Amino acid sequence: MTQPLHIDIVSDVVCPWCAVGYNQLRVALERLGLEAEIRWQPFQLNPDMAPEGQNLGEHLREKYGVTPAQSKQNRDHITRLGAKVGFQFHFTDDMRMFNTHDAHQLIHWAGLSGRDTEVKQAFQKAYFADGLDISNREVLVGIVADLGFDADEARAILSEQRYDREVREDMAFWRQQGVNSVPAVIIDRKYLVPGAVGVEQFSKILSEMTRPRG
């Protein structure tokens, strides 16, 4: 029996392309019948974002120069891509960009018991489909509690900023490896796939990497 692939995914909770890319990878793995141990690695698109967040359209205009028309076109495109791989986006005009440092701490905590994928996907659904403020600590605690985690422990982790150092060190490590945009999918610590490349491309890469050599 072949060993499961080790896959690191560097991403941010509020990155729509990260949601698309992961689900494209998931579908490719399922199609090929491959097992993978996935570990989520932290990245913050906006580490200096204020606690109240910022209107998403305003943020994209200020940071990238994206016009409202371009923003709508991009959102529609992302929504279609997500639907193809089973992820629902519900973009609204009042959607906000938030700071995700606390979310990454809870994902790190969940990873200690091998449940980081479960928590990461719940946070992305909460943000992109349900329109929740995933910088709000009680929102985050509620989400992980619904998954069976101890709410008081989650609340204490955020209050104490218990995994602040670990998250910052992990972010610094991946930046030092040259990761400056997300998603970044690193397979078996030797093959980097940048971006949401599509189910077919992920399938091609995975097939090549798992092909018997002789």
C-alpha cells in the first residue's frame, strides 16, 4: 500500500481562490483514489486590517485598483468555479474583509488533533457562504463548538493568544520559502503548485508524482 501524500496548503481564510484551489485539489484526489495528509499553513492577506474590517469592494479598489465592474466580474467567475467543485460563494455588496489571525490560531489548535481541514473549511463556509464576521471571537468559538470542540478552551486560546507565536513563526517560515501569494500547495515538500490551477492540472500533477518509477 502506498504512503499517503503529505500536502501543505498555505492559505488565508478570506482568500476565495484558496477555497477554490483546495476543492479542486480535493476533487482531483478523489478521482484518482489517492490518500493525502493535508496540513494547513497560515498566511494573512491583510495582517494589519483593523478590528472592524473594511468593505470588500473598497478594500479591493484601494489595494489592487479593482473597479466595481471588475469586482463583480471576478466574483461571478469565482462563484462559477466554486460551484463546479462543490463550494458555495455568496458575495454581497456589504461583505467585509477581516483580520484572520485569531482564526489561524484555532486552525493551528485543531491541527494538533488532525482536524485542521475540518475547521478551516467551516471558517471558509462561515465567511464566504454565510457572511459571518470571522474576526469576531465569539463567532469563531461558536463555529468550533458546533464541530465538537470545547468552547471554553477555544475562548481561552484566543483570550491568551496561546498560539500567536506558532502562527507567526509558521507564516515567517513560508515567506522565507518564497511563498508570497496564496493558495500555495506543496506536495511532499518538493513540488509547489501555485494558485487554483484546476482539477485537470491537479490530477496531472498528482498522477505524475505517484507514477511508479522503474
